[in-house]
Amino acid sequence: MKVIVMSAQLEQARKALKELSADEKELLYFEFLEDMEKIDPEIEKAWLDEAERRLNDIKSGKVKTIPAEKVFADARRMLNERRGISSSGKS
């Protein structure tokens, strides 16, 4: 387990947080979430390029899609096999 030692700056922020109104806490919360969700533009572009490549592969017929129902059924079957559960649900 990772042990995190609280810095004096973090402890000061925690104490200040307790003094804020509910509205101020809500505003701070959304600003915090926005800050945490920032994505490196290079990484975002790489993912967008990959998604576009995959979509083009599907549209061109280069790759074949698998229906979600089949994927989930196969995944359940494999998990059950690893757990020693038969397809009827009995061990």
C-alpha cells in the first residue's frame, strides 16, 4: 500500500476548505475536476488518429466487427471456465 505524507501546504488547503461555504466548495470542486481532466494535446491527437484509423479499417472491410452480445457471452463463458462453473451455472 502506498503511504502518502501530507505536506504542510496540503494540510493548510484542507483547513481552508473547511471554512468555505457550500457554494464555494462546489465551485472549487468543478475547477478541480476540470484541472484533473486536462489531456496532453499530443496524446489526445494520437488517440483521435487511432480512432480514425480503426473506423477507416471497419468501413473499408479490412477488419470485421464482433457484436457486443457475442463478446460479452464469450467473456462470461471464459470467466466461468476459469472459475470452474459450467454453462448451466453449476460447479
